[in-house]
Amino acid sequence: MAKKQFKAESKRLLEMMINSIYTHREVFLRELISNASDAIDKIYYKALTDDALSFDKESYFIQVIPDKETRTLKIIDTGIGMTKEELENNLGTIAKSGSLAFKKETELKDGYDIIGQFGVGFYAAFMVADVVTVTSKALGSEEAYKWESDGAEGYTIEPAEKNSIGTEIVLKIKENNEDENYDEFLEEYRLKSIIKKYSDFIRYPIKMDVTGRRPKEGSENEFEDYVEEQIINSMVPIWRKNKSELTDEDYENFYAEKRYGFDKPLKHIHISVDGTIRYNAILYIPEKTPFDFYSKEFEKGLELYSNGVLIMDKCADLLPDHFSFVKGMVDSEDLSLNISREMLQHDRQLKLISKNINKKIKSELQSLLRNEREKYEDFYKSFGRQLKYGVYNEFGANKEVLQDLIMFHSSKEKKLVTLDEYVSRMREDQKYIYYASGDSIERIDKLPQAEFVSEKGYEILYFTEDIDEFAIKMLMTYKEKEFKSISSGDLGIEGDESKSDSESEEKEYKEIFDYMKGILADKVKDVRVSKRLKSHPVCLATEGDISIEMEKILAAMPDNQNIKADKVLEINKNHEVFESLKEAFENDKDKLDLYTKLLYNQALLIEGLPIQDPVEFTNDICKIMV
């Protein structure tokens, strides 16, 4: 029989389909099963308006039959079938969708929808098959027809023998080559895994004959081969069940089955929306950080289904980076799919779903914080860093969303507190939210700069992660209160009398401090009397936007641009060391040089900064000892 040719544009599209549209060859099975499900749905719709036609769901199924000997894979359905004309129109013209036409003609009811609407997915079969044969008998027809094609060169249609209504697709699987192993599409275990991955929630049973070995009845040592028909898919997705039907254990089992994580989820969120856009979602907040979470290899995203069929393993567009720790899935009937189920249009529906999901995630985290504080703190220890990155990223675009979720260790409470909790305890006369930065809580506790602020009775937030100060700089204020480092020049708590005293002292000691500044050259911006030191002799303060902690973090980056904080060396005039400085200034400038360098290096060590010349530093200590 002479082949009929695909139209020129269809031929080009088929070649593109086979070679480039689909990312993974395995999706051919998803497409064919979805088409089979559509064919059964069409009978259901017809039964709604045709009293002579009954629909007993138990009678309808999809069957997958691999045969290694003949190197064929069959996909059989008990659906509506196709006439000769429908075979010609639906399979002979690429991107002509019978499902789409049927949908337009039929008012869909009862939550059913046609999965395939663009008439392209069928041709994914040619990614794995040299020849595709479709034998179909349509509902109400006495005739059956066979459509066959070996690819872009064309197809044939001829009468065929088929006793039952429905469609049988036979794929002649390609031979292996150096680049591809096509044998996998004839292996039972591989086919089962593909069905479970993409088509687990197709609403009709997908059957396979599964082979195995088992002990013979009555014998412990003898075994027999068996063939057992199994239903591979679970059919009823958990997200379409009523929440009242489900237990925490059901949600935890789904989390484990989908391999969202090896931990137990801290919280689950079940969303069902039936409005302008319909969708269901089950989201999880994990308890533990995935091992690769803070690495480049980590991929964020939710599983995306369209009417129960997996479209994408990880749809990154559904989650912002700051909520990238969330696991789960979204299923919607209203998504626009372009060409294939792998190419999702970035349309209004997807953006709307994403917006609603993100509001829900924030709401659930706030609820966890209010009502299950211990659980929230466990979550925060794992993912708080990501929330702070979210405040910093995109020039602070998400700071309003996240500011009430971030926490820091409190000098007073000795535990994590929120910014709202800090502000609620502020004294009436307090201008700033005070914070201190350092490598650890223990190290910050020992900072000389903290002594004065704590003695005045002010609470200090401890910043112990590299992102903390950058995030706060982006936040700028919280409830109209500015953030102030305890190392900054003006703390706003010195009082007028203290300021007056300080100004007179600056004049009194100007000569000695100018001299010390000259010794340190470009290492410090200034040397001055400290208004914050009590028992310690020296510390470093900063002026400007870059703090000492920020300098350390920037210095550790691969593209270190040698950005430095404007440092001020502060001297405690009430410490006995200051008396030695004054005496050296009057009588022994060489000794003052030595003392100045030692005090500067001491201040660097307190801040965790490297000493520029450790050998010189040790030699200077020896000079003092001698």
C-alpha cells in the first residue's frame, strides 16, 4: 500500500518532536497513557447524554505489554476508539488534536477533563520506536482500521481485524546504539517506574503482567515462575481527597513515597482552590536541611501536574528562592500547555498559583512561630539562613514578606527572638535596635564594645552568620526603628554630659592621639577616647556602611576586592594602660610606637581579624618582656 505523506510543515514538526522537544525519552509512555485515558474519558462524557450507553468504570483500563522476543511494546486501552477519518485527521496531521475538538464539542462535568489537547504527544513514540502501529475500532463502528508509520516519511491506513472497541498501539522498539539503551523500554521494572513517576494518578487502572519467582506451595526448596497481572498506578491522588479523610500518617507516607526527603516533614499544607483558577497542592516544610541545600547542585521547585499527569519534576517558577526549602506538588486543570507537557507557558495562571502558594507558606510559618515555637526554632536552625538571604536578595524586594520570620539570639533572653519581640521590649527612650556581629555567641559575649551597651540595660541581638549584617543593611529599619551596631561611632545613648566630657577629652589628648594615628598610618581612620569601654583597654569601632564583620566576609570571597571598614582605634582613658601611653608620649616616643602597634594588633585579635605581620607582633611582645 502506498504511503500517504505528512504535510511539509507536519514533517518538519515531527522531526523536531523526535530530536529536540522532549528532554527525556521516557516521557513517550506518559503521552501514550494520557491519550489512552482521554479515550476512556470520551466514553464517559458520551454516557452522560446518551441513555443507551452505560459507563461502568470497572470495565475500563489501560494495559502495557512489553515483549522482549519481538522487541515490541503495546499500549492498549478500552476507550472510544477512532474511525478511519479520525485516524487520518488525528494522526495524519501533526498537532491536530482530537481531544481538543472533543472538548470544544462537549460540556465537561464532574471534575473530569481531557488531558491531551495539542495533538503532539503521540509522536514522542518515534523517539524510541522505528515503527508505530495503531489499530483502532471506534464506538458504534463495525470496522477497525490500522494506521502505521516509520517516521517522517509518511503513513498508511488500511482495514484491520479487532474484536473490541478501543485502541492498540504497538511500538517496534529501536535497537541499542553507542549513545542510547533502548532495551530499558522493554524491562518490566523500568516501565513500572516510568508509570509510577508520570502516570500514577491517571484515574483508570494501568495494568501489566509482572513475572517473578516464588516458593512452590508446600515446599521450601523448590521455586516456580509466575505471571501476575498487577495494577501499577494508585489512581486516586491524595490531594483530591478531603482533608477530613486524611491523617498525619497519610501525609507523611506520601512525603516518603515521593522521596521528598529522608526526614519526617515538620508541617504539611493541603490547599484546594476552586475559583478563577482551580488547583490542588500538598506542600511540606522539612525538618532537616538536605545535604546539598546550600550548594549549587540543589534544585528548587515543586512537582507540577496537569490533571493528575506529571508535567515537571521541579517547577522552579512556583517557589521564590527564600522558600526553596518547601517540597511538594501542585495539580491544576487550568494550566496552558504549549506543544508538549514539558513546555509550560509562563502565563497568568502559573503566576497566580505561585502568588497564592507563597502567601500560604508565609501564613503557615507565622502560625508555626506563634503556636509551636519549639518546632519553628527547629525549622529556623535549618532554614533561617535562607530566609535572611531572601531579605538581602533582589535589593530587598522581599523584606516586607520575611522580616517577621527572621530571628536572632538575644543578649537578655539567651535564646532566639524575633524583631517584633525585641521592639516590644524596647525602652521608651531607646532610639535603635542594637546588634553585635561575631563568629559565635561566646565570642560576642566577650566583645569589649558590648560592655557599655549591656551595662546601660539595652538588649543586643547577636549576628553570628555571614549573611546577617548584609540582610539588616537591606532591611534598614523595623517598625521605624533603625539598626545600630555596638561598634558604630555614635550609639545614641551617651547623653549630653558624656558628649561634653568627650569633646573636652578629645582636645586634651589630641596630641597623643594624633601621634598614635600617625604611627598607624592608613590602618585606622582615627584614634580617640572611648565612650563605651569600661574594663577593657582598647577596641575597634567603625564609621560608614562597612563593618568589620562585613570586611571579613568580603575578604573571604573569591573575587576579593580588598574592601575595608573605616576603623577607629578607641582607647579607654580610665584603664591603667592609658597612663603608660601618656608617660611614653612625654618621655619615650619609641616606647609609644611599640605600645600603639601592640594595642592595634590586640584590637584586631579581639575582632577576629588577621595580624598583618605576626612575626613583628611576637617580637614586640618580647620587647615588652625584656
